[in-house]
Amino acid sequence: MQDLLPVYQGLTCSVVSNGVDTSFWHDRWLSAGRLSDVFPLLLSHAANKIVTVAQVVMGGLDSHLTARLSPRQLQSSSRNLCQAQDCSRLNPFQFC
């Protein structure tokens, strides 16, 4: 059953609500798709791949990435993520 979780996460769309039960990287909560699929290189720099939307909203994306990116690359990646969301903030928490 655990092996089917990625398939289920890819086929469903999450309503984020407060974000504590929605995986930032692995649930499909944006219309663009799962962030793990849309931004695989950015995911490779994640300090914790099991982080929720609420944790990223509270701490900011930068605090959840490792320092392997230069400040310029980090800013560019964050900007690209916001463009994929078509917003500058993760509110009202329902995108797809």
C-alpha cells in the first residue's frame, strides 16, 4: 500500500486549508502539479523532503533549502516557484 502513495498523491488534488496535513513537495496542491515533479532540482536542495505547506509558509522556502545554492540561485529558484503559483504569497491556501 505504501508503494501506491506516490501514485495517489499525483492523481489527487489537495485542498490545503491550514497546510499542516499537506506535503509541500509530494502532494498536488497547485494546478501546476506536485512540486517534486515540477521542480526536481529544487527538491534536491531541500533540507527536509517531508515538510508541510504550513511549515514552509511559516518559515519561508529559503529556510527549508540547503546552502548548496548561491544566494543568487536561491533567489531565482524562489522567484520561479512563486511564478508557478501565480502569486507572491501562499494564501488563501487553495490553488488547484
